[in-house]
Amino acid sequence: MSAVSSTHHQKLTPIVLWVMTLATGLVVANIYYNQPLLGDIATSFHISNGEAGQLAMFTQIGYATGLLFIIPLADMFRRKRLMLVDFAFVVASLLLAASAQQVWVLALSSFFIGLTSVIPQILVAMGAHLANPQERGKKIGFIMSGLLIGILLSRTVSGFVGEHFGWRAMFYIAAGLMLVMWLLIALVVPEVEPDYKGSYSSLMQSLVSITRQEPKLRLAAFRGALCFACFSAFWTTLVFLLREPPFNQGSAVAGAFGLIGAFGALAASFIGRLSDKADTNRLITYTLILVLASFVLFAVFSHSLAGLVIGVILMDMGVQATHISNQAIIFSLNANARNRINTVYMVSYFVGGSAGTFLAAKIWGSYHWTGVCAIGITLSAIALIVHLLSLLKKDR
């Protein structure tokens, strides 16, 4: 067996780890570029803010669909080859969005951007596969720090580009970045052979049996879905809040909040290290409390930039740390089905995100920021209660 195809003798070298982390951040950013631009897009197409908010939902639905139908293929086909083919469709989707002249074309391209931008989840599972077991949490945390910073800084970059060059420019730039990452993946990242030898239909059916067999996976998926629903509700509507008095700010300021949130994301690598040593479930208790506390702050200090800044840091720390801890749990379950386990978790995660976006966009018209805060407080409280009940059940 060649050195390229043998996964047993490959190591997660620093250069491979950095390329995987960079690719993870840049690809996942595609899903979030449109959020600070929604106000500009609404103006461009003469639609309401609520209708523009649906575009973010289409992107997240697309991502959940890609996670469900594409990610399991990484247990069935060579992972590097699968990623390189997928990159071509990512570029095409971004170019379609950049050139869209009708809202329905932009909605369709938004769906396809989400559908094809699933490469980060292949890379996270690939990192868990290549890492030494005693360092798995640390390596996942490092790759995830790239993903989380990509999520947050995408808004900062997008807001700046949209403010100075127009919203279409961001999608053209993103397409160029994807071509660069295609080349780096092709040159640096090793190939990983598939572990699954059955058919695609049996592969998809196995998702159901894996979900039934793994109660820890079901609980992690539930926690992740509710946390990401809170996260998405906030980021989808923040741009609308900042456009109103007393702020009266545009997409650049909304995007700058992503830079603030990156401080919370930087904790991801630290949390990954903690999850290798500490009681992960106890850690999750504290991270869920952070999410709940952040939305209380958003409700109380809705007219204060300082209050919003502190809330963003707490929310991002809580959501990202919960996510890292969840993944440390699920990647320890079944080494031969990591991509399918990740599929179940991440589909749940982004279905939650889509629901949060949908609820926030709908409720904004009647209840504005108060309604968004109510969504965050309610969902984070439910996640915390279910988590605590699971701990009590475990201790009995």
C-alpha cells in the first residue's frame, strides 16, 4: 500500500493541520457572508428585511442537506478526492450568487452555497482520524478554532466589503479564495481511504441505527441544535437592530461584531484541551449557562453597545465551547463511523440553526429585538434543563 493511501502510518503534521484549519475557516465562511449584507440585499432587490432574512435560512437549509447527503460519502469514498470535486461546485454556487439578478436566483444559489460548503466537516472528522487518540480533543479544538473564527470573521470581512464595494463583490472574492484552497488541499492534505464497503442506500440507513444505538449522540445533537438556533437567531437579526435608533449603523458595524465574537471563538482550542482532561458533561453545564446569560444581557442592554459587546463574547464562548465539547464526546463513540456520526450531529445542528433563523426573521416584524431575546432565553434554558436532567439520570 502506498504512503499516500495508508492512513495507519500518516500523522497530522503541523503543515497539514494548518492547511486543514485554514480551509475549514475559509469554506465555512461562505455560509455566513450574506448575514451582514442582508440589509443591502433588501435595498438592492426592494424587499423587506424579513424576506431578506430568509436568504440566510436557505443557506443553512442547504448546509444541513449537504451534511445529510454528502458527508456520509466520506466513509465510502476517498476523502481528499471527494473534497476536490466538491470545491468545483462551491465556486460555481458563489459565482451564481454574485451574478444573481432576481431574488429567486439568489435564494437558489444561497441554498447551493450551503449544500456544497460541507468540506469543513470532512476535515474535522479527518483530523480526528489522523490525530493520536490522547491528543484528539486538542487537534479537533485547533481545527475547530479555525472554523469558529471563520464563522465570526466572515461577518467582519463581509460587512467591510459590502460597505465599500457592494454585496456582490464578497461572493466574487469568496470564489477566488476557494480556488486557492483547492490547490492547497490538492498539494498538502493526505488521502484517507474509506472504511465503509456497502452501498449508499445502506450507508444512509445506517444513520438511523447509529442514532438509535448512541444516546450520547442524541443528547449532543439536541444540545447543539438548540445552541445554534440561539446563535443564528442573534446573528441574523443583529444587522436589523443596528440599523435602528439609537445605533443607526450599517453592515460594516454589524460585521465588526464578528471580530468581537472571535475572542470567544479563540477559547475553542483551550476547550479542546480541557475536554481531554476534565469532565466534559460538567464543562457543558457551565457553557450552557453562558449562552443563557448572554441573552439575558441582550434583553436588558438592548440599547447599549457595551452590553451587546459583552453579550456577544459570552454567547460565542458558550455556543462554541458547547460545540467543541459535544464533538469530543461524539468522536470517541465509533471510529469506523465518524463521518456518519458527525452527519447526525451536524444535520441536527444546522436544522436548529435554520429554525433559529426562521423564527427570528418571522418574529422580528412583530416583536423586534424583544422577540429575538425571548427565543434565545427559552431555547438555551431548555437545553440547560435537558442537560441537567440527563446528568441526574446518569448519577442514579
